[in-house]
Amino acid sequence: MKTLLKSLPFALLLISTVLILGCTEEKKDATPWIPIFDGETLNGWIQKGGVAKYTVRDGCIVGTTVKKTPNSFLTSEKMYGDFILELEYKVDSSMNSGIQIRSNSFPYYHNGRVHGYQVEIDPSTRAWSAGIFDEARRGWLNPLDKNTQAQKAFKLHDWNHYRIEAIGDTLKTWINDVPAAYLIDDKTASGFIALQVHSIGGNKKEGTEIIWKNINILTDNLAKYSKKSPLTPIYTKNKLTVSEEKAGWEMLWDGKTTQGWKGAKLEEFPKNGWKIENGELTVLASDGAESAAGGDIVTNELFSDFELSVDFKLTPGANSGIKYYVDTELNKGAGSSIGLEYQILDDALHPDAKKGNHEGSRTVCSLYDLIKADPNKPMKAIGEWNTAYISSINNHVEHWLNGIKVLEYERKSPEYLKLVSESKYKKWPNFGELEKGQLLLQDHGNKVSFKNIKINRAPKK
């Protein structure tokens, strides 16, 4: 017994030493995280959208559902471009929610509706938590239907940890250290971070909660701290989204070849004047003349009712256009083929912006020489990508830019026919009245690039 007592202090010392050494050797997170929630107040955050309740409790942000209100967002006042974000959350099993990143709210966009990338919080049996959704725009971009490990990683009625990396056009997510999403997409480069409380229907219980804590961000030396993901990335460039596939959209250009297109006055694609590179279809600069280099290109197919979406990028002073209901037989001589035109133009530098049968009817997004687009159109800076959308359904035509409608008209209506009769198009019989026609991208002698060219040939009427 005495021997045992004598050896006890030495044994305790040995155990203590082992424990101390073990703690010393434990890896610590040396990442210089910056908290964007102070744990006590909502300073640095503002609410947008609906009126769900946001409070601070026990060092956490608590979001509580409220009936009869749209989606609510607690948004960071600061805007972020490239960053790495980590946070924890715990969510009621009946709720859907998400973390908005690179998101925005503009007065012109659906009355300020919050839109942008959302890292999903999905406690349902679908289990797509940490997938990437495009809120109020394109829908699902990176669902988790093929990532069972990430689906299993979500912990119901417990804290979950997210890591979100947004660096350049690359978005990566992890849920509880399990790789979840890996997306290559360049739609939006910067915006706020937001915590969503989803709207609830009549059968949902008001007052359910989602709780967030330990919200930390890193914006410097991102290459040093970025983690590799073993997942195969999902590319959205020249690809259909999940929502587009379900709605019947098709790619009108494959992003690689000239398949489906030819010269407007040729039986094949032009041998010069156009370039395909890095998933972009570019008409090259020549002398600024209309169809004097490679010439316009048109679809092999003809279209009746349709929805068309095209991303375009202008260079300074450039002029081009997207034409529809084109009849290449109408003009066999010099110049462009004849059809209705969604104008593409640098309004600030190109003189055409001040011309037209009606003042401003040659500005960007206008129905060329006939109807002026809304002057408050959300045109991005020259050199950035813009999205043109044209729909023609039962002769009702709309031009949109970056998700906002900028004009509409009724093809073949008395008002339309009067506009044509007063324009330079009056010499072309039945101008713009074809039941079916080709789609055209214009060569106007200036460098303009196109990508993500998509068609829905059977839109809902």
C-alpha cells in the first residue's frame, strides 16, 4: 500500500504531462477569420424582403417565421466579391432556408427583390443542404441529387457547419466537412451575404425558428486558405440549368462548333470574320460596315413562337443585333438580312443611339428603328456580360434585358403596321410578319461576343 501511495504522485505527473503534450500538439485553426456578427447586436445587418423576425439570443441570430409575408433576408451592409465564409446553423425540421451570397437588391429588379446565389438549407427528405440555388433568377444550379455523401451529412435538430468559398467564377461548399457543391458560374461577381427566413404557407406553423452563429469571413490571401474539392465541377456556361431543362429549353449553340448555324448569304458558316474561343462566339472587328466581313450568321432552323435567351458583351462603340423572323431571301444585295431586330449598341459612343425613325429607337434593346426601349433599362457596363431575352407568343413580343422587360408590342397589329409604314422597312413587303423565320446574329463590323444562346421553341401560351 505504501509503495502504491509513493508511486501515485509520479503517475499523476506522468498523466498530466501526457495531457498537456496532447493539448499542445492539437491543431488549431490559424485562419485569420473576421466575424461579421458581433454576437450581441444586429449591427452591420439590414432586413430586406419580408417581415419575418430577426433577433439576437445567447450569442446567436434567431430568425422566426411570420405568416403572410414573402421571403425575408437579413443582409450584410457590406458587399463581398471573393471570400471564404464559415458559419453554423440549426433549423426546424419544417423549414426551408438558405445563405445568400453575392446577392443583390435593385429598385429596377422586381421592385427590389433579393436575388442571387443561395447555399440551400434543406431539412426535408430531399436533403439538398449546401446545394446552390439561384434565388429569383435561374433556379437550381448545383443540386445534390448525385451527392449522397453530402445528403447524409446534414444533422437534423442539431448544429450544422457550412464552409462556402466564392473565388472568381468558382463556388464551392462543404456541409459538416463533407464536400457538397462545386459550381463554375460567372453570373454575379459581388453582392451581400444574407440569412433567409422562407415564407410559409397556410398549413405551416408560425413562429418556427432557424438559428445562426459563429459567422466568420476571410477576404485576403484566399489562395492560401482555399480547400481543394474532390467533386467534379458543374459548368453553367453554354449549358442548361435544371429549371430550363424542365421548362423545355434547348441550347441553340453548343459553345464549341458552328453546328446549327450558317452565313445568312452562304450555305455554310463564314470562313472568316467570326471566332469561337473559350465558349464564346465572337464577331470580329473590321471597318464598322454592315455585313462587310464574315457577314451575319443565321440558324439553320426556322422558328414560330419562341423564347430566346442570349448573353452578349460589347466592346467600346460597338454595334450589332439579334434579329428574328428573318427572311434571308429578302435582301440578296449588300447589307444585313431583313428581320425584326433587338438592337445591341454602345449607346454612349455609337452615333446610331441618336438616330432612328423615332428618337431613341436605335438604342440598345430597342426594336430597331421602330420602338424605343425603356430608358431606365438595367444595362451593365461595356465589357460586362448582359442577358437579352426575346419572347414571341401568339404575336405578342417582349424584349427583356438582365431580367427586366424593356418593351412589348403586338406583331401584325394596326399600331405595328403604322410604325413599319413610317420606317425604312416600308419597302419590304409584309416586314416582320412571317409565321416562321430564322434567328440572326449580326456582323456590323465591331467586336461583339455571344454565349449561352438558348431557345424554347414551345413556350407556354
